[in-house]
Amino acid sequence: MSMPSFLARHARAIVIVAFALALAGLASSFTLPVGLFPQVSFPRVVVDLDAGDRPADQTALLLTRPVEEAIRTVPGVANVRSDTTRGSAQISVDFGWGRDMIASTLQVDAAIARVLPSLPPGATYNVRRMDPTVFPIISYALQSDSLSPVALRDLAQYQIVPLLASVDGLARVDVQGGETAELQVDADPRKLAQYGLGLDDLVSALSGANQLEAVGRLQDRNQLYLVVADHSLQHIEALRKIVVKNDPHGWVRLGDVADIHAGYVPQWVKVSEDGKPAVLFNVYEQPDGNAVQIAAAVRQKLAAFRLPAGVRLKNWYDQSELVVESAHSVRDAVLIGLLLAAAVLLLFLRNLRVTLIAMVVVPLTLAVTVLLLQVFGMSFNIMTLGGIAAAVGLVIDDVIVMVEHVARRAGAAEGGGEEAVLPAAREFLAPLTGSSLATLIVFIPLGLLSGVTGSFSKALSLTMAAALTVSWLASAWVVPPLLRWLVDFKRWHDPGFTHDQWLSRWHGRLYDGLSRRPAWLLLIVTPLLVIGAIAYTHVTTGFMPAVDESGFVMDYYTKPGTSLPETARQIGQVEGILRSMPEVDTFSRRLGTGLGGDLGQSYHGDFFVRLKPDHARATEDVMSDVRQHVESEVPGVQVELAQLMEDLIGDLTAVPQPIEIKLYAVDPTQLVPQAQKIAKALADIPGVVEIKDGVQLAGDALNVQVDADKATVEGMTVGAITQAVNNALAGVVATQLPQATKSVGVRVRMPDAMQWRLPQLLALPIRAPDGHVFPLSRVATITTENGQPQISRENLQQMVAVTARIEGRGMGAAVADVKKLLARPGMLDADMRYELGGLYQQQQIAFVGLTKVFLLALVAEFVLLLFLYGRPGLAVIVMACSLFSATAVFIALWLCGVDLNITAMMGMTMIIGMGTEMAIFFVSEYVTLARTMPLHQALRTASRDRLRPITMTTLAAILTLLPLALALGAGAGIQQPLAIAIIAGLTLQYPLVLLVLPTLIGLASRRSHQPDDGRVTKGFQ
């Protein structure tokens, strides 16, 4: 059965099924997961280790190295990197892309569990898989002038967290800030000495007095009873009455030797909102969660929750806003594109019904595409939404060429009519299929990319490939029946024969002039090649496109070893700078931790700054202004600024800075001075800012050196004395007092121990087993050690990483200057080597992959042309024109000041397919005509016949991509380089196909000795 007869017989069924699928796609749009990024499993696991307080070198030796060696045994581990500070470490484990990261995470956990018994006593670890869901989707701050920090944290922990726990798709809610209540027993050293007591005696008395324990079961009179020994202490007065010593002189109670009062659990993390103490809670989604729905449900529950009087709730981050705004941008881009495409159709075809059919088919195609996204298990995110917006221009192409061809055949004055619609569609099926394949096969190598680029491009390419496939089906099988039913071809005739004369005249003059003087090609091609070469050398390169997110993350560092209060004081000046910025809406601050779970230090933290919705200056300009103010007004503070997506991607790939110079040496002691030397030299490179030498000091230390012989004389061991010092400074949680919703710890400690000076520490009273008390100075000496450095290692080698960011220039140019700097004689010592990492390394991996994709696309297009026409010479000419159109991409990016990044390279790859698609429309017509007329007449006629459809499709594609190229709306910047690349390529490919391609085919035919008046059956080979 032929296509026309099949369509005529089953047209109603085909159209009904198409619209039913569109309705299903529309329903799917409400249930599809929504997130900022594609649902990607990043091949990275982070391990947090903690073993109390100990020197960094001992921590690296006893804690970090054994765990690193255990992790290296896990299958698939590609890279292990660690940072070790006093008593804690963070290990980053990288695997190859494509691995099952759930299984790999469990294997890492099991490997650490095997070596846990050999680690220092009390060592703990946490293993977390890195993916976009490790960052919150919405965050709030609680502040109050009336509630205590404890009550404010309890409000978040015991009321708000359970309230939100029932939200569908929510993974967890983390609470930061505030204070945790505890009872503190401050022992009086003099009274302890008077009664011959030590801290251990107080701890034992407390632990023994507060008991609640099931001691057995008893059966009596047919009843089974649980026997409970209950001596639970409920309040401070009960603690004061605990007997700690009983001798012939009387009882000594806890209240006699210690002051018992309410206090806070010691913590080394402080958070604030807009410069005032606050409690923050962050909401995290499950991997398959819908960020928009979760955020809406959280807002709804919090709006219905009645806060205590005097408590203020403020939203300082909402990821769903960017996703929603991106979706609105896509909606607007689609609507604008449809309206502009409708204008093109009306301009050339002058029929409202024909235009209406095209405007119906495009949304139908997009709706079915959404249905396929759900079938493939994908989500709405910035890449799939951008893919839908970018696909509109390609979808409208298919519809336009089919509508135009059918209109030309069925709307002809002679031989037209309703009966010509389906045969015309059958006639155009082969060119439509070939042109669609030309674009589709480009997405096959794009989908094979790995790494960060592959994870993002896969979502984009699958979306666009699905849209193009549905577009082909709709254009071939839905458009013809709709045209046949809705357009009266007896009354309407194709206006192209009378209304497009101006376009045909211009085309005829240019075509005839170029045919008579082919040498003009050199005058056209040579300048474009020269300008393209200049643009290639001057266009800046980058990694991910810049997007104005109306917010940014600012990491800050004070002098290593600075205490929490002093760091907070210095950062208060930075908060003043932020408050003075008119664009800043609100900001949250963390000290001792970070949004991405950084290794905690008292001198390091971060801000998240949220700008006002309609801020006048671009986010990058505000960031630059903040950086300059901090550098000039707060010289003791170093800052690093990045927009959230850049920071998030950087954290997911381990290093968020664009420039990272990893230094290795045979002698590790040479690393620090070498890193400082390179960091100083980097300051002379234009555009390189926020330079860090990588030498992170963990602050000063007091080394308590216990004399084992003197300890033995006192009847003590080195370990017992060390434990006594630890108990005095950190305290010991002796027991827990139960309350209604929580338990409160009871900490025994020396009063104000954290504020002690050296003489007070030396005078610490220690009780020996025989009861006598002696000062610490009798058995130990204390020395000061300045600036203990953190220890960084990569694959078991000690390493220092110098990092920097780039401002005002491209990544490629800046890194090229860095390489020149490192190549200078004397810059690096003889036994020193370096590697470049950071986002530049990710960029290079991406560019290598995209280059391979570009070459594979060329090969695939060439093979397709061979299958379609069987003429290698013709295929070479078509590919040369498509390849030449890529020069326009570099020129456009250079003129627009846009980086050559991964989305621009994806657009340049796609232009190969789209350029070939445009050429196929012409070549298919030429091959058909060449069977019945002389070659040069066939070329001219084919160019004239395809003038209108190619003009229409080119105009429609450019106009539909224009909103993306102008980056209208939030999140549109992600696809801006891709849109610019496609528009530039199509703009150049348009005259290449209609004028240059026929001329080249004609020249090649002459050289193959084809007679001018001969009939072409095979064409040149």
C-alpha cells in the first residue's frame, strides 16, 4: 500500500492518535520531576573523617593514609585526594563516569569499616555520594529578639523539621546555628584539692546516680512485670545533692565542689542572617524529587504554621525560582518563536489556515516530546528546557518545508487541488527524511560524551533528538491530512508565483553573476576565512556559560588560627559592605562550615548573597564590586566569589576554581615556598584574581610533652595524664537528663577552660590513684608551635594546589599566560613538577570530547550523503559548505563577546547537521530535475524552486532562536552560545546553499567533462 492511499484510509486514526499523545504529554508535564540540573550521578564520593584533636601530621599518618590505602582497593577508583587538618580530614574519591555510584559508595563505606579498628580510638567517618541533591533546594532563617538561641533551635529541630517531613520527595531538613542546651558542672580546682577529688570522681558519681535500667522480668499472679530500676534525675537541685565522697568526716556533695548551671554545648560553627544571629534550616530533595513541587509544599506548610510571637522567618535561597523562571523563559521563547514563524508563513503563503496548521503542529510536537522525556526517565531542568526552546526552530523547519511543498503542488493553478495533497507529501517524504536524518545523526555522538559535558549534553541532545523525531512523524503523517481537510485548494492558490517575484529577481541576478564569474567565489570566501581565522584566535574560551542567577556564594578566609569571635568580628566588616550594596536583598553566613560541607575551620566560612529581583546591575558586576571593596577595606580577609551553579558544579567535580596548579616535589618541604613564589607571580597576569597559594595553616598549637619517668613517680601513666588534660579542657558528658522532647547532657569541666592562659594550664590539678593531687607542670612541659599546615595529598603523594579565578577575560587566554609563566627559567625547581586541574581541566576534557564529536558528525553526515546520492564528489562539496559555515560561529561569538564554551561547541556541531539538512533540500531537487533537463538548467531551477522554502525555514529558525540568543529571561544564558552559533551558521549557510553550492557543483561537473547540454543520470563522481 502506497503512502497516499495509506494516509487517505487511516488519516482520522493517525490524527486522533497524535492529538491523544499530545494530551498525554501535556498531562506528563505536570508529573515530570523538576530540578536545576539533569538527574546525573556524579562519579565522586566524599569521606569525612574525625579523630578528635591531634596534630595534622599525626592525623595524616594515623588516620588519613590508612583510609586512603583502603579506598584505593575499591574497584573503579580513579583518583583519591585528601585534605588533612588537626584531628580531621576530608577525602575526595573520583570514579569513572558510568559506574553504579550507589554500589561504589557502599564499597567505599565497607572498605573504611574494615580498617576502622586500626584507626585512632574514637575515630568516626561519614561517606556521602556527591550529586546535585547534596545541595539544598530551599533554605530559611529563623530570627527572634525574644526567644533564646536554644529555644529558636528547638523550634526548628522539634517542630519545623517534623512538620516538613511529610512533604513528598523531600529527603531531609538540616538545621544549623542556634545553641544546644546542656547542664555544665564547673568544678572548683581548690575545693577538689581540698577534698582530694578529681574530675573523674565527679563523672563517676554523676553516672552512677542517674540510672534508668530494666533489670529483669517477674511473673506474679498471672501477670508478667518488667522490673525497672529508676533513679532518674530531673533537675539541677537533684544534681547538687549527689554524694561524690563519703568518709568519716562526712558526705561531700556535688554542689560543695562545683557550680552547676545551664549552658550550651561547645560548638565551632556560627551562622547568621543579615548580620544577626539566626537558625538556618536547609531542605534537600530526593534524587527523583520535583524541586518546584517540594518548594511549593514547603512554602505552603510554613505559611500555615503559627510561629511564636517575636519569631521572624526569612527565605534566603530558593532553587525552584530559577527553574520556574527558566521554564517561563522557555515558554516565552516558544510563544515568540511561534508568532514570528507564523509571520513568516503569512508573509510567503498568505493563508491563515495554512499558518494555523503549522502553529498547531508545533505545540503538538513539543507535547509528545515531553511524553518521551517521561518515558526515558528524564526531568525538566535547565538543559531539557533549553533543548525544547532550541528545538522549536528545528521543528518549525520540518513543518514549513512540508507545508510549502504541498502548498506549491496542491495550490498550483494547473494540476493542483485536494487530490494533489497526499501525492505531494509522498513526493517530499524522501527529502524530508534525509534532511531530518542529517540533523538527527549529529545527536548520536553528542549522546556518547562522558564527563560533566556528557551528562549535560546528553539531556540536551536526547530532548532535541526526540523533538526532531516527533517533528518528522508529525510533518510526514499529520500535516498532510490537516492540509487536505482544512484548506480549500480550489479557492486558494499558491501566491508564490506572483508575490515572490522580488526575491526571485534578486536571487536570479546573484546566481547568474556568480555562474558567469566563478572567480568571485574567492573574493567572497577568502575574506570570510581571514576574518574567521582572526576571530578564532581572539574569541575567549570558557567552560559553562555565564548565567545571571541573581545571587552568589562568597567563601572567605581570615588569618589561619584566628578564633571564631575574632573571625566573626572581621567578617562583620564584610557584612557592612554587603548591606551597603543597593542590589543586595538578603544574605546568610556560615562560619566553620560551608554550603558544600567544607572541612571546618575557625577562620573559614561562606556567604550566600541573594540579590533583589529587579537589580539594576548584572550579578557579575555586583560580585566584582564586592570583591574590590573587601580587598581595599578589609585587607585581613580573602574572598572567593562564584555564582551558585558554577560553585555547585565546581564542588561536584572537587575544585570550583578555574585555575588550579598542583605542585609535587620529591622533598615535600619545598612545596610551601614554591607555592608562595608562584602565587606571587600569578598576580602579574591580567584578569587573574582571588589567588590562593594553597598553604592552609591550621593555626597555632600548644604541645604538651609528658615526661614518662616523672609520671611514673606520681603513680600515673602518660595516657592517664593526657586524658586528664583532655577532660579538663573539653569536659566530659557524664550523663543525660531526659526531658519531654529531648535529653540534656551534663558536662563536667574546669570553669572557663577554653579561656585559660598558659600558666593556668600548667597549674591544672591532677589526682593520682592514691589520692594525692599534683599540678600538670610537675610532669609535663608545654611548647608553642606556630602555623601547623594542612596536608594535601593526591593519590598518596603530598601536594600543594595554587588556585585562582578569572575576571574579565577568557579561560583559555588566562591559562595560556599561566603556562608561559610556569615555563620561565627558574620558576620551578629542578625536582618540582606541576599539573593543571580545576575547571580548566574539565574544560579541556570537554573540548577534546566535543572535538571528537565534531569529527564524528562530519563522518556521519558524509556517510549519509553517500547513502542518499551515492556520489562522493557531491558529498565532499556539500560537507565543505557545511564546514565553511562554522567560520561564522567564531565570528559571531567574537563580535558578541561570548565565550567559546561547551554549549557553543555543541551549537557548532549541530550547525553541521542543520547546514547539511538545508543542502539536502536543494540537492534532492537538483538530482530529480537533472534526470530530465540539462545539468546547469537543473541547478538553476533547483535553486529557484528551493529559494522560498529555504528562505522561510532559515528565517523561521533564526527568529525562533532569537529570544535565546538575546538571553531573555532567567536561565536563558545557558543556551545563548548555542543559539548564537546556530543563527550564525544558518545565516552563512543560506547563501552557500542557494548560490555557492550550485556553482561548485557546476564547476565540478565541467571538470568531469560533463557536456553542458547532456542529461545527467549519475552526475559527477
